Amino acid sequence: MGYSQYDDIKDYQQRYHRFIWKNRLLLSFLAIVLLFLWFFPRQQGLSIEEKKVWERVRQAELHLWQWREDLHIGAGGADPWQLGLIGLEWSPLTTTLGSLEAKRTACQPSWSAIFLREFHRLGLKKGDRIAIFSSSSFPGLLLNVLEAAEHGGFQIALVVSLGASTWGANVPEAPWPVMASELRRVGLLHSKAQYYTLGGNDENGGGIAPEGIAIMERAAAEEGVPILRGKDLQEMIDQKIRLVRNFSPKLVVSIGGSHANMGEDEEILSLPGGLHLPTSSNHGGDGLIGKALREGYPVLHLLNLKDLSLKYGIPYNVQPSQQLSSSIGWKFSLLGTILFMGVLAVYKRWQISDDSVGGVKD
């Protein structure tokens, strides 16, 4: 039997199927490579400077853990990695619900390295001023920021809200003032707050039990730190922004969700965590964060630990280690796009020709 048009079509179909499977294998391999890079990111080590601060934060945490164990006020099974800053599920100091996993992640000493990098990014140098406004919900982040700022030799203005969400610094025998005093006693911290606030609604203690208010007032008095008060939320916001203006810092740090820091405008909820440069827009809301940005101060906004840990490569809810994860990033995305387009360019699925088999256009 001679060679027929049927043989041409059969040969074409075989070549076409080989072509399809070759493309599938190549694209599948590319997909596997990109997925591997995404789910198994590269590990970044810390610099010598960053390791020094990491070690200091970890030393402070271990000291607090042992100190609390000796006083029988430890967090027990909630603190398996001896972080020392994990609180209780509920206490009279509790303001809102919080995530235990987020509180553990906030204690990662690697945050100190991230903060050093952000300070360097802004060009901060020894003697520069930074203002820190923190709730007691994330004492781990507060400790990391303070240790990094002290290492940098900055002048620090510190205002801390004593109310805390669950698992934060809400242990009645060890609120933030007591833990900070202990760290200063042994030389593991030097900074002392200029003011405390009561936290809660309007940052004036709203919604906090009278027992909790009494604990806060006693802790502040024993440390000799005044409590900043106002008749309403707006007055608390005004007092905080006046402190910023008078101090004139190179950076404002906001930790947690203190009412005066966030304000009432829901626009603040769309502001992602991380470092923000000054802007004239109202994207930062009507609280301290938004006002500081509009008045020309960079703001390091630290809230929502899951998003922050993903952004900065901090492992979420794992035992501390001196490693930072590096996400796939734009370089790998660009590489993947180039490889994908290369496959499409070399192996075209459709080709228009004058000698199409059987009169069928490919």
C-alpha cells in the first residue's frame, strides 16, 4: 500500500502529541521548581551586629522566664520555648482577645535584626531620636525594638499602654513595668518609659475591670512613671502627637493596636504593617499614626503578626533561631516569567503554514 494522506495525518498526530507532552513536562518541571522556591525559601543568616542584638534579646527572655518561674508566675505550657514574655489567657489587665501563636512570634529575637535593618534603611545614626508608642499586647516586639534602638545608640522616648490582649503582658504580678524594672536591674535593658497609659477604650481604661486599673496604677507608681490621661480619645491623640512634636524624632514606632495610635477612622485598617514614609494622604487614619505621617515623620507600624512575619521572613510560631526566611521575591518571579515565556517562544502550539496537512490550518 502506498503512502497516503491518511499516513500524513497519522504522522502529524504523532508529532503533535509528542510536542504536547514535551511542553507539559517542561512546564510541569518549571512549576515544581517555582513551588519549591516558594514553599522552601532560602535561609538568610544574620550579620555579626545582628547576632549581638539577637543574643541580647534572647538573654533577656531567658532571664525573665527563670525569674517568673522562681516567682511561680510562669506561663507553663503556653511558653514551651522559654520566651519569658508570654502572658495569660485572661486576667484583670486583659483588654481584648489575642492569638497565642502571634504572641510567641512577637518574641522571636530575629525581630531585632529586622528593626536594625529598618533603622539603617532610614539612615539613622547614633544620637538620633526615635519615639516608641506601644501597647502591652506585644511585649516581645517592644523588647526587640528597645534592644535594637539601644544598640544603635538612639535617644528614646517611650510611652506604653498597660492594657494587653490575651497572652500579652497581662500577668498581674508581672505587667510591663515590673518586667522592664527587672531587666534594668540586671543590666539587660536601660530604657524607661516617660509615660504610661491605661489602654482599653479611648486609652483611658475603658472596659478594663477596676481591679486591673488598680494594678496598673500601682505598677506605674512603684516605677515612678506618670500615667497619661485625657477626658476622651481625641485628647489622648492630641497629647501623643504633642509629645512627638516636642521630641522631634527621626522615626515613630507604633506597636500593637492602642486606641490613640490607631484612631477611629477605619482607613487605618488598610494600612499594611511595616515602615511607612511621610505622606500627605489620610491613609493612616485619624490617630497618632496618621497624624505623624502627615506631619512628616516616618512610621514603623507593627500590627498583624502573620502579615508582618511573612513580609519580613520571620518564622511564625516556631522556636527561636538565628535564621530569616527569604520569600521568593521579585527576582525569582522574574526568572519564572522569563523561563515560561522562553518555553512558549521555543515550543509554539499554533503555527500557520501554507502546507497544512489535510487542508486544516494549525
